[in-house]
Amino acid sequence: MAENQNIEYKESWRDEYLKWICGFANAQGGKLYIGINDDKEVVGIDNSHRLLEDIPNKIVTTLGIVCDVNLLQKEGKEYIEITVEPSNVPIAYKGEYHYRSGATKQQLKGTALQQFILKKMGKTWDDIPHPSATIDCIDEQAIEYFVNEAIDAERLSPSAKRDSVEKVLENLELIDDDGHLKNAAILLFGKRPQHYFTGVEFKIGRFVSDNTDLVIQDVVTGNIIQMADEVIRVLRSKYLISPIHYEGMVRKEPLEIPDAVLREAIYNAIVHKDYMGPAIQMKVWNDRIELWNDGPLLEGYTIETLLGDHSSKQRNKNIANAFYMAGFIETWGRGIDKIRNGLKDVHLPEPSFKEHCGGLLVTIPRSRVFSDLIKGDSQNDPQKLTKRQMALLKIVKDDIYITRKALSKKLKVSLPTIKREIASLRKQGVIVYAGSGKNGHWEVLISIR
């Protein structure tokens, strides 16, 4: 057989091959053959009897595990087969941890090593007690918010309103036997979780032509149980369009992308994020929203797996449990289907999912309501604009919050003239007002020098 994640060939024995055995033990197990070259030809060994004694002893002494070491023959040539079983505890080689991945051996360091050890221990990062956090760092309002949401979702009894902060955390298993808060407790309900962890941020940016053309940006911080609410509020006030329509006499202003779709994507990013990595990032473009969270897909999962029928695996089991209890997520792996179906219901194209920069990138198309605004008759060609329109756009580019009245003063024209120019520019698809009311801002949708 060719070399793969379970097989390795070596022509002769060297003590450094104990690293390969260590890698097999830390992964799925495997077999190391001594006396076979890379072309899978048996070249034989000369000192088989000594190796049969030395190799098992060195494995036990150096790695602390026992492997089957067998002497085999083919066409009169002897070779050795070392069978390594997967270990349920981390195995170290002289203080180093090695791991077999594909046909290669990797030395685990940093975050990868920490995640590996936690997995071998049957724990997740959010399950680790924090040595310095106390109950005083927990925000009682965040606890109250969670309890109310969980009661509304019928996943907590109304009597939970009478529970103390400690009782709620204990019921969520966020306090260990020694009374220490787990990392998840601080992330979910902390007054200042970013004081303990650097990656507890949700960055939002509005981009037009490319990654250098950043119009506005916001950073949402604070506990993660209420983070989605704040992100939606910021998106509604500054970044997305809320087309107005009436149902009878009732004025309706739904977001261009269904609230449920945005929330599902945001919840997934928060729950599955690797909190030892950088912040969650949301880029709002003219035609799409890109949402990225750090953390590779879990072992055994691919993009194809996510898009098909799959079970739910959690990177952060305690965070996921709290979000489930609050009614924010399910536990059946249906999140992506809910996003896809929600977009389909409003006749928007399918979202896309891909692995990107060590995390998951979700791209959600924006509403046709917005797309229609940016098409226009001018084909976004600045050469077809008047000098006054170009001057107006330059002013707006420098001050996206400027009022029509201020524009009329700067350009020394009447307010009705400014209104006509803006109406023309909006029709041509080169400017749009994002957000609502006093919290909104102008966006220039063409490049201006």
C-alpha cells in the first residue's frame, strides 16, 4: 500500500522514528515498516534480532506506550512491522507532541497543541476554569436577559427568574467543583469579557470598490449572549436598507435581508468561533455580506458535509448549550439550511460557504432592493456626471453624515437644488443613504479621485 495517514515506510531504523510512532499514537494509529523503501520494495534489514529487542524497549521508555513489533519476511528478506494503536491520552516524545496528518508528521505547537490536549482530555476550550475570574465579573443584566429568553423559548421554567446568578451558572455547568468560573461563563455573561480574552469582538465594515475602500466601521464588544442583538441594531441603523411598505395602515420597515437569516449566521459565527483567534469580521459590500469567524472546520467535516444532512458538532459546547437554552440555535445541524431557506423565501440567491484563512467564510447576497439602487442609468460612470454632482460626491465622501442643508451651504446653491441633485445621483446609482433617520449615512458607490 502507498504511504497514507496510517502507513509509513523506512529503509532502516533510526531512533528519531519514535517521533512517527508518537504521531500515529496521537492520531488514528498506524503501521511503521522498517526495511521497505518509498517505492514499497522490501530491501530487508541485517540486524533484525537486535531491533526486535531494542525497538519495543525504546518505545516503552521514551513514549510510555506498548506497540506490537513483528518480524516478517518476503522473498527471503526480513522487515519489521510496528503496529501503533491510537492513544486516548496525549503522547509526548521528549517533551514534543507529534501528530500524523495525511502522509506527513507534524509537531504540534501553540494553539494547535492546546486544542489537541483538550480534545484528548474530552474537554473544549470554553470548559476550562479561569483562575482569576470571580462572580463579581458577571453582569446580572446579561443573566436576566438570558433567563427571559430561555423562558420565552420554553426551555426554562418561569421559576428560574427567582434563581441567583450562581444558581443560573451552576445549572449551565459554568462553575467547576472548586467554584471557579469557566471561560464560557465570562464570554457569555461577563461585564468585560475582552479584559480576559482579546478575540471577543465583532467587527463590521462597509466596503465599496475593494478592501482599501472602507467607508465606515464599527466594533461590537461585550458579552456574547447579547452580541447578536447589538450587531443587528448596528446593521439596521447604519449598514443595511429597510424598504418601507404598508400593510393596511401599518408601516413596515423590514431589513433587506431577513432578520432570521442574519441572526442565524451571526449566532453560528459566535458559537463556532475559536476564541483564541482574531475577532469575527463582517464586510458589507454593495451586493453581498461576507461573514468570517476564526476556527477550522471540525475533524471529519467539509463544506460538502455542512451543505448536506449532518449532525451537530460543537467547538464550544458550553457556549452552544447556553445559546440553545436561550432559543437562539437548535442542536440538529440545521443552521445552514435555515439560512438557505430563509433567503429562498425572499427570492434571494443561495449563500456560499468556504474555508478561508483558517476559518469559515459565509457570503450572503444583498437584496435586489439595494441592487436596483446601485445599477442606475449611468453605469456608475463618473464621466457622465456634472461638475456640481462630482463636487457634491467629493464632499459626501469626506463627510458621510453631512446634511442636505450643509451641502447647500458648501456648494452655494439652494436646498431644492441639492435635493434634485441627490435624487438624480440616487437614480443613477452612484449614491445611496444607508441606515435610517439621524443614524444613517451617505455612501458613494463609485471611485472618486
